[in-house]
Amino acid sequence: MKVHHLNCGTMRPWRAPEGLVCHVLLVETDNGLVLIDSGLGLKDAADPAGRFGAARFYVRPAFDTAEAAIRQVTALGYAPQDVRHIVLTHFDADHTGGLADFPWAQVHLTTTENHAALQPEGAIERGRYLASHRAHDPLIVPHTVEGGEPWRGFPNAKELTEIAAGIVMISLPGHSRGHAAVAVDAGTHWVLHVGDCFYHRGQIDGTGQVPKSLTTMERVVASDWSKVEGNHRRLSRLCAENPLDLLLVNAHDPTLLHRAQNRTTP
């Protein structure tokens, strides 16, 4: 499967000089196009308060409609209706903003994350799971991943064969209750998109200083900080192993996005 690496939302948090991106995968399959996360959408630019909430004052999204996934899909020569599935790492606003631009697409997420979004607990969850992102009545398809098959050292995974062979949802809670990573078989290598399991590459590969504004935000919004730390350790080990057939990316590090976009060999 061919994988395109898109930035579907630039953000400029305070004291984070590199800024943040919304790294979205566009996957070409025999059954149409698949998005892994959806970034910010057209409706977000029209209603920042209702669609992003108070967090916009901290992360400062650009709300550039040219970055919306639907605009980039069109620019690549596809029809928006070719996007038939969207697989979410989790239901935060900067990952679900583009859902409303593809109302016909099936939206896949873990059963745990779907339950959390429908029945939020506490102030953090009520702030992160915005009803506006379900106002268009998305076609939600929940998946029970816990108790699934192991995948490359991760204990709970499920291949989403109803979408396409080679798309795997991996349970990695911590940032949110039902957070997941998504692995995609790109032929010569796998792309492992770990969503918000970490914000900055320095947290797992030791390169570069991690802005304190990012680590503070990560801890404040974490559903379970001990699980976040566990994910950091697990991904640090994976990064140290440096498997040549695996490309590790996350949702927000611009350097990892640029490396993926410029990758020419496995």
C-alpha cells in the first residue's frame, strides 16, 4: 500500500520553537483511500471556539484550510469520496477535526476510546471530547483490541481486515483511555503511527532538548501518566533496536513528519 504523509494542522504552542504538526497518513488500498487520523478540518477554521475549545489558546492552531485533509486529497488528484475509512488513534479535537469533511467515511477507533468519548469522566475528558465533532453523526465502527493478537512486541493488536490487509490497530492507552497506535504495511516497510504516545522525538531517542511546554501539556492531559511513561520506555526500546523495516512516526513532531516525507529507502 502506498502511504502519503500529510500535515493536516500546524500549531504553535508557547515555548516550542519547532511548533507542532498534525501528522496524518493517507493510505492507498485496493478498496479506496484510508486516513489515519484526520487532523484539523474546514469546520475548525470557521468555528475555532466550538470546534477546538480553550486549548486553542495554548497550542495556537493556524486553522489554515489549505492544510485540511480534504483539500490535500483533492490536490493529490483524488475525489474526496475515495476516502472510505478513517482510523483514529484517539478522539481528541486535533485528530478528529477533519471527520466532518468526510461524513460518508466509516470511522474506526477502539471500543474503549469510543466509550470514553460518549461518557467522559472528569474535567480533562469533558474538555477533550467535544460534542461538536459528533454533530454530523459519524459512522462509528468500534473495535475491541484488548485481548487481541501480539504485534512485534505489542501484546494487544487487531488487523482491520474489513478495511484492508496490513492495517493493524494496536492498543496503547495512557494519553487517553482508549488510545491506539496504527501500523500500515507500506510494502518495503511498515509505518507505525503512535499518535500521541509521545510529543517530541527527544522523549524516545534522546536527541534534542524536549520543550518543557510540551512535557507539561502531555502530563496535564494524560489519562494515566504511568501508562504514558510505560509507552515512552517501550518505544525507546523499539527506537534503540532501529529495525530497518519499520518507520516510527507520531502525531505532532515536525521533524519526524519531514523525515517520513523525504524517505526514499526502507
